[in-house]
Amino acid sequence: MRLLEGGRDLLMAAACSAHHPQAYFPRQTYAPAQDFLRSCRVGQTERGSFVATILAPVTPEVAPSLFDNGQDALDLFQEPYERRVTPLLMQALYVLRGALDRAKPEDVLDGVSQGVSANLCEALAAMAPLELTAALTIGISWSPNRRRVPVAIHQLAFSHSEFPFVREVWPAAARENRTTS
């Protein structure tokens, strides 16, 4: 249940950021984000593992644009809202992963435009594995309903030992930003 609830909260944070990125969403009441979350479904569980699958819908692409000149570059803002949420989630987690790797909490505040928020950090922290040797892996696969894959980041992992940093990264980053500003 913690994985599903945390996954829901991660998606809500990303859905709010897909509308208007900001450092903290006090209420997360943006109606399209709530509608998006209501449209998500729990997917098939995997035997013998602690895997939670959440299926996020995306409208199919009816036909490719006549004016894209065959370019494979993806303009994420031309994609449906539902399709923007999941790449933004992975981008935000990638920024957080980088801040962890560099042990630089101030880098988290620089990631607000990329979907990082206090809500996202709280949701991720709620998914912390209980076992000391465990890790949380968040992965994504793309629907074939749309021809272009929005981002190259398909999977990120966070070890149990990193979750104290995840829990404290936002307050630490905010303190660091206040002392350097």
C-alpha cells in the first residue's frame, strides 16, 4: 500500500508541476491533475516481488503532423497533458538523483522548473524501503499509442541509505538557499 500511495503522490506532484512548476503545492487542487490521477489505474502485480504498477492513460496520436519535417525531436508542450506528466516525473527524479550523487542539496531547488517540489520529495520519502539492503526502483515504459518517446530516462533507483537525505533534502536546500541569497 505504501508503494501505491507513494506512487499516487508522486504522480500528483508531477501533475501539478506539469501545469505550473513551483517549489511546494499546499493543496494540490489543480482540477486537471486530480482528473488525471482519477484516470490512473492499478496494473497487474508481479509474482514474488514488491512491485506496484500504475497505469497512466494517454490519448492516442491520431496522425503525425504534416509539418514535422520527419524530425524525431519531441516538443513536450505539444503532447497531451497526460503525456507531459510522466516524463516530468522522471526528469524530477533524475534531478533529485543527481543531487544525491553530488551530495548537494542546493541543486534540488534549481530543479523546480524540472518538476522537483517538496511534495515530490515527501512522496518519494514515504516509499522508503524498510530493509537496510533494499532499494526503491522507479521505472516507466511508454505507450505505443504515441509514436515518440519523450525522454531517455526509463529507470532510477534509490537505496535505503539515501532516504534520510531525500527526507531532509528540501528543508536543507531551502536553508542553504536562504544563507547564500
